[in-house]
Amino acid sequence: MNRINYYKWAFRFAIYIFIIRIVIFFSTLNLDSLIQFNERFFLMMIYLGKISLGLFLASIISLIIGFIQNQEQNYQFWTAVILCIGFSFYLVLVELSYNSYVLF
């Protein structure tokens, strides 16, 4: 039976998170969409944010399972770890900017 490479799945999930965050960034740069389609645009941003959060959790779970099974740590593992740490810092900064007077 083939073993599942959890690090490969964590890598894929982390890359998907990165792509979603790039799409969110560039779609918010277009101020026309903010004015014309405000409700639909904001709903899409909320859904993309929730999808990226779900993928983040799936990536963390895949990293933990792969670590428990002592899989070989290659570039997929290290890339997923670095992207997950970066996304964690992003979530902390967003939470600080919403809940305090610090503007980022």
C-alpha cells in the first residue's frame, strides 16, 4: 500500500494559501470593484479568507501527521513550514490591527 506523503499535501495547501492571498491583494488594489460591487466583492473576500484559513489548518494538520510518521523532510516540508509561519505572522498582525489602535 502506498504511503501518503503528508508533506507534499502541506506544501500544496501552503501554495494555495499563498495564491489566494495574492489574489486578494491584487483584487483590493482595484478600487473600481470596491465602489461598484461592494456587497458581492466583500462576500468574495470573506469566502476567500475562510478558504485560506481552512487550508492553513489542513496544512498544519498535514505537517503534524507527517512529523509523527517520521517522513523524510525535504524542500516541500521546509517550504510549507516557512509559508505557514509567515501566514501565522500575518494572522497575528491582522488581529492586532483590528483589536488595537495600531495601524499597519
